[in-house]
Amino acid sequence: MLPSAAPARCLLLLLLLAVAGAAFDLEEATVDSIRRAFADGELTSRGLVELYLRRAAALDPSLHAVVELDPDGALAAADRADDARRLFASAGGGALPPPLLNGIPVLVKDNIAAAGGGGALNATCGSLALVGSRPAGDAGVVERLRRAGAVVLGTASLSEWCNFRAPGIPAGWSPRAGQGKNPYVPSATPCASSSGSAIAAAANMVAVTIGTETDGSIMCPSSYNSVVGIKPTVGLTSRAGVIIISPRMDTVGTVSDAVHVLEAIVGYDPRDAEATCMALQYIPEDGYRQFLNIDGLRGKRLGILRKDLFRFPSGSVQQKMTMTTSTVQSYAYSSLKMNEIKFLSFLLIPGCYETESKMGAILVDNLEIPNMNIINDAVQSGERALMLAEFKLSLNSYLSELASSPVRSLSDIIDFNNKHPVEERMAEFGQSYLLQSEATDGTGPTEKKAIAKLNELCESGLEKIMRVNQLDAIVSPGASAHSLLAIGGYPAITVPAGYASNGVPFAICFGGLKGSEPRLIEIAYSFEQATKVRRPPTLQHSII
């Protein structure tokens, strides 16, 4: 939801404005199409920012994907980007070319500090307690975005406290932005805490969005909002200046034009030194765009965890699309749409046999992860205990570094909620996770035991099955493998795969071991280009 002052100012300016670049079609715009429009003189960065501001003013009252916009800071940054582009053109090659994301607007999730633009953006994690806080500087990923030329348009909504306040709170709700809405089916969940980033990207409110994930927070909203999401290996992207839950599991990723953005935001950050130094070994010398290979599936060995992850209602579109060959033959193909048949042809798996799919991948079926029931139970696995302790430590550290803030500790936030029960809907939701987290006292015997158990589950689980079967990736529907991939800080890419009978999108996810982003990009891009399932939601047309 837009802050009260911004819409009036934006609407007065923008709805009366003959926007520069108005002929440019925002529908399904990508980084590449925007860069082409810039190069061809069809569009300016200022014109693009104005188009997105106007679109946000029209759509966000219904979708609640945005917490704040910074029109003054964004327009000033856009003007600088246009000046850089004109300078390069006039120099006839005698100047450095503009960077990859030059002049392209981006929304960052509301737990990521963005202080270096107009200085107007709060980073509140959806909470009223942090309204008025000011970070001392940009988060590490925002620094890199600006260095790549990106224009920070504003902050995207999320589930309050990254869905770690209490169980049972609706996904996508926060007191700052209200209830985020799935743009395909408004009554459906937008899913998990990076919901606003996914909603905004899905509804073409901006081409580039940034999210964060602890356990499912990029994978799930990407799936339910039909956008590509990349959850990078923990440490590839800096968490400095980001409100996180767990240093072991949290990662900053992309929920939109993913590979271009990933390339811009990875790298070492002295403020998140241990994790980003460890991950330097995984960053390819020539970046990630080189792995956008249309034939990238060929020869890749993909593991299918059918028993653990492929569970769908009988007769559902998803069930028909993931059956074994013998079962599929009893169904009439005419009952499926063409994009479903394309997806089905990829996942035709004859029983326990290893076969080569029609897209050139080698599918290894009916694999099982031992103790998957424990991995999926945050209490049994030790994940919950570790998250509770690490959240308090991480949050208090973040708050201590703010230039100014009305609260300085988790205890202050708990007190704030108690003093504002109506706005924070305390009677309805409570704050049990916050209270449990406050009761922890650092990393003690309980937490060390949890870490040891998680390490064992990783080694005997995903790492062993990948190694023994020589897999390049595992395949799972939607975010069903979220905990399996979260507990070890493993990467995943979620790609649109279809739409259920009620219109709710669903996805396919490719996950792998740490540093396997190059292979995952090849696999995901090849699948995306062969199927081209995504279609924009129709909700926006009735609003704008």
C-alpha cells in the first residue's frame, strides 16, 4: 500500500502528465527489452520511471504490493541514467558504456535498507514499530544495484517480520501495507514473505524486484504469482543492511528478470564477510548471463523426488502433468492445454527407469530423501530452535546499526506491539515467535545441537542423493522442497509451469548444491524457453 502522502503527490503529477515514452509497452517488459528501447531512443529512464509510478498508483490500491515509493529520488536517479546514456552516445565510444541495469527501476523488499537515493524510504519489515527509522547507508545489495545503474523505485510489501511473528498470520499481510493480493486469483494466497516482490513483478508494476528467503520466501511467491525466482546460495549475496531471520539460511535473491539482476548483486561485502568470502568460489568469472543456454537441459541429470514432493489432489492439472507414462496413456491429451502438454512431455517418467526426456535431460525417478518427514518439521529438525535464537541476535544487531530508530531491540518491538494492539491485530494474531525468540540467550547447547542435526540431515539427505546419483539438480513442484533447500543454504530457481483449474499459477523448481547456479540457470532457462507458460494476470486490465 502506498504511504498517504505519496499517492496524492504522484497522482497530481502523473495522471495529468503526457508521459515521455508513453508508447512503450510495459506489459511483460524485460531488462533486455528496456535496454533496447533505451538504445533505440524509444524510451528514457525518466519516462520509464513515470510509467511505473503511474501503474503503481493505479494497481496498488487493489494489490497492496508496495509499501513506499520514492518518486523524487527515483526521478533524479533516472535523469542521471539518461545523462550517462547521452554522454556515451555523444562520445562515440570514447566513454565507458552505461552499466547493465542503467536506468532500470527496481523495487526492494521492505526488509532491505535503501538510504542513498532520496532518503525517504524506511525499511520496516512491515512493522509499524520501525516507521521513522533511518539506516546509516544502503544495504550491500542496494549498493550493488545502484552501482549497476538501477533506479530504486521503492519498497515491496511482505509478510510482517518475514512471516516470523506468529503462526497463522495470512501470507502477505502486514500492518504497513495491508493484505497483499494474488493478481491472478485475489482470493488465493500470494504466499510467503516476499509476496509483494512477486505480486509487483507478476502484475508488471516493475520489471525488477528483489526478495529475501529463509525457508520458501522466494520460491513460494514466485510459484503462486507465475514469475521466475532465484534463491541464491547463501553468501552469494550480502545480507548486510537486511533484516534477516537466520544467517545460516537467509539469502537475498531476485523475483523477476532474475539472471541479469543476480549478476549485478553477487559478490564480497566486508559487512557480511564470512558468508560472502566463502561464496566467492562459486561466482563464475564471466557472470551468469553466459548460462542462458536454450539447449541447457541436454545431458543434465535431474532427480525426481516423487514420493516426498509430488503430491496433488486426484484429477488436478498438476497430477495429470506429473504422472508416469503408463498412467498418462489412459488420459486423453485433449483434456490438457498445449502448455500443459509441453510440461507433461518433460516429466513423462516410466516407473523406476532412467530415461532421456524429450528435452534432452536424463531423468532419475523415484528417489527418496531419508528423514524427509523430519526435514519438513521445523521443530524436529532443529530449524525452529536455531531460527528463534538467530533472529534475536540478527535483529538486535541490525537495529543497533541504524542511524536513528524509535526501537533498538526485539524487546522494544514486543513492547510496541503490546501498546498498539489494534493496529498490529494482537488479539487475532499475537506474537508468539517474537516472545519465544526474546527468551533465547545466544547460541547455547540447544542451538549447537540443532546445528549438528541440521548438518547431518544435509549430508545424509540432499548432498548424498546428489552425489550418489551424480545429479545436476533435483526437480520439485512449486516450493515443495523449500525446507530441504533451506537448511543447507542451497540454491533454487522457480519457473512458471502452468495454471490450476481455478486459475492459480503453479511452478516447477530446480534445486541443487551450493554454487550450482550456472547449471540451474541452464536448466531453468531451457525449460522456460521450451514451454513459455507464463501469461500476465487479467486483473490489472480491469483496474488500470
